[in-house]
Amino acid sequence: MERTAVGIILNGVTGRMGYRQHLVRSLLAIREQGGLPARDGSRIWPELTLVGRNEAKLAEIAARHGLTSYTTDLDAALADDSHQIYFDAQVTAQREKAVRAAIDAGMHVYTEKPLAEGLTGSLELGRLAAAKGIKNGVVQDKLFLPGLRKLKRLVDGGFFGRILSVRGEFGYWVFEGDWQDAQRPSWNYRAEDGGGITAQINSSWTVRVYRDELVEFQVDGTHGSAVAGLRECRIQHRGATPMPVWNPDLPLTENFRGQWQSVPDNEDFDNGFKVQWEAFLRHVVDDEPFPWDFLAGARGVQLAEASLLSAREGRRVEIENITL
């Protein structure tokens, strides 16, 4: 079958996220399935060029996966007309400059989040991309996780009635690296190095897990409630809701977790990163809609900045409507 080759520059592929999720579990997985069906009947085929700072690491990754194109020279890769898409999975502090260079080179751009270190830079990238007429997107992998897709199914089906509250818990203990190796790069939680975390309700790298999954969202409504994690989603309808009584003088006998029902999959859930890569490739090749653009990424940065300001000054911060 005829292939529609799409040249993709992958910058930051030696990092954990860039390698595991974007290279192996997304783009290589798309190649292993024979490419992606295009509207004209051909197969969209990702042609990959690995970019990073360490040539030895790039060479090792390329050899491991049967790839031949890699370089430490980003400018040279951007000047190569065989490339149509630039993807960035670098540390946040390096992203804005590289994305700007990709826009200047006329590349379509797909990037990890956050888009830039601040809202001003994020909006400027969005305006530059719009002026250049390039297609752009920001990774929103959590929206494609099985647990949250089940949760959306419940919302769309009217399960909750009137939604009263939403709360979330995310995070785990990241070891300091002195007496036990850290499981994430330390810059993840150093604000001065572009790290930190978008605080949405409770979100922390310094919390020990006492929940079923690393992230859980509970939605409570007049007709029922749900708790969704990365993969699972459990519900309790109002008709099956028990009536517990608070009595500190008696031991607790109810198994509250056992009173919830699991939501079935009802469909096959592919890797969330891969699903969004497929959507962006179809956006580039077939002009299919892709709502998670630079403006959507800028809104995420705006929320992070407002959350930090709220915590720092101890007050509510209104979220303004932003446009390019």
C-alpha cells in the first residue's frame, strides 16, 4: 500500500517521557501497525529523526530500534526539507527557543506541556504560529486515559444529574536522590529550573500514596458519584448510596470502597499518547480538527500562573478569557 511519509523531528527523545511514551509507545507503535490510514487510502508513515545533546545516547537508541537518522544539530534538522513536524519533549526552560526556531523554519509543531515558562511566551508562540499558518498542538495525554474517558462517558450520558463538586488527588513521593535514587529528574520539582507542577486541587511530588491510583478525580452529583483514575472508574448511584452515621465511640464496620461499582471498558483503549499522535498526524495530513492547539496550551500555563499567584497572596484569582 502506498505510504504518505511525514518527516518528524523528535527533540528530547533521550528523556523518559520522550523515549517511552512518544517514541516507543506512540510513533514506533504506529509504524509497527503499518502506519495510519489516510483519507486518500494511503498510510501515513512517520519518518523519524532523533535530536538531543548526547550523540552517544542518540546512536544507541537509534540502533536499538532500527532507526538511522539522528543528530545533535537542531538547526540542521530544521533546515532539512524532508521534515514537516517538529516535536519537543525537552526540559521546559529549553522549549520556547526551540519551538520558536521550528516556527521560523515553517514546521508544524507538536510539543509537550507546558508550551513555555510563562503565559506571555505561550501566547507569543501561538501568535507566531498563527501568523506563519502552521498547524500546532500541545500534548494533553490525560484526556485520553481510559479512566477519564469512562468519566466523560458518564458526564455525556447524564449519569451525575447536576454536578455539585469535583476534586482531584495526584502525586507521589519523589525520592531526594541522596539515600535512594530519585525516580524522576530533580528539576521536576525545582521552580528555578523550570519545574513545579500545575496545582489543581491537591497535586504534589511530596506526598505518599493512599489511594488506588496515582491520580484520582471524584465527581459528585445529585444522581450519583464517580471516582476515576488512570484506568479505572467506579460509580455509586443515588439509589445504591448507603446512609452512614458518624459515631466516634464505635468502630467502623462498613466497607465503603466495596459499595462502589466498576464501569466496564466497553471498548479498546489504546495508549493515550499514541491516540493523540494519531490525531495530530491526521490534522497535518488530512486537515482533520485538532482542538488542543497552542491557545489550549496557553490556557494551561495561565491556570498554573493564577494558581501560584493565589497560593502566594492567599486570595482568589479570576481567570481571564485569553485569545491570540
